[in-house]
Amino acid sequence: MPEVGDNLGRYTLLRKLAAGGMGEIFLAARAGPLGFGPPVALKVLRDELASDDSFIEMLVDEANISRFLNHQNVVSVLDFGEDAATYYIAMEFVQGMTLQELLDQLRQQGRRLDVALAMYVATELCRALKYAHTRRNHAGEPLNIIHRDVTPGNVLLSIQ
């Protein structure tokens, strides 16, 4: 598994952001002499899964489907690549926190999520899911997208 400081394709891994069942997510910057470009979130397939064709296919499918999505509440996929048998997806980096992190912070303070904020987050999440579920490809065929992991840890709250 790549580590902070490593180069992966045209990206340099700056900081580990999260880990999940399929891989890890790093904050990364464009590698190169000028390092031009915004920071990205790089989703890296775990080493033990990188030799399993079914997991590679799932990552490729995620990248392919994502190119049809362009919505303010859906993270944009910018790139897909492979470097020395390590597969990755470069995504828009959302500066902020997950809903889970916010809920944990509030719980530690003995507080709860404000009802108005909870309704706002739920509404925006529903808008994103409706958008994804109703998308069609360039030929007008339904993409039949189903998000199978809607959890507080996968809901990003932007500070922008």
C-alpha cells in the first residue's frame, strides 16, 4: 500500500484521510516540476484487492459511472489510473468533515444536531441521491445507479 510521501501516477500523497473496506483515501497533489492543480482526494485500492479482478472492475465501474455525474452535492471524479499495479481514483477534495465526525464532536460535547441543520443535510442528501438515481448516459439509457453505502461517514459536509 502506498504511504504518505509516495508518488502514485502523477500525484504525491500528502496525508491519509480515511480507510475503508476497499482502500484508503489520501489528500494528494499533482506531482511534477510545477505541481499545478488543486488538491485531490485519491482513493487507492488496497494491495490485497488489486489482484482481484472483481474489485478492480468495481473501481473501474465507479470511475466510469462517475463521469456522468455533475452535481453540487456529488463529489466529482477527476481521474482514474494505475501505477505499478496500484489502482486509484482522483476525486474532488471537499474541505470540511464527515457527518459522522460532526455527530461525534457533538456527542462529546453532550449536544445534538440542530433539527434545522439535520433537515438541511437530509434534504441535500436526498437531492444528490435523486440526481444520481435518475441519471442517464449519453445515449439516454438509465445508468441504474444505486449508492450502496450511504452512511454518516460517507456524507461530506463542506465548509465552503
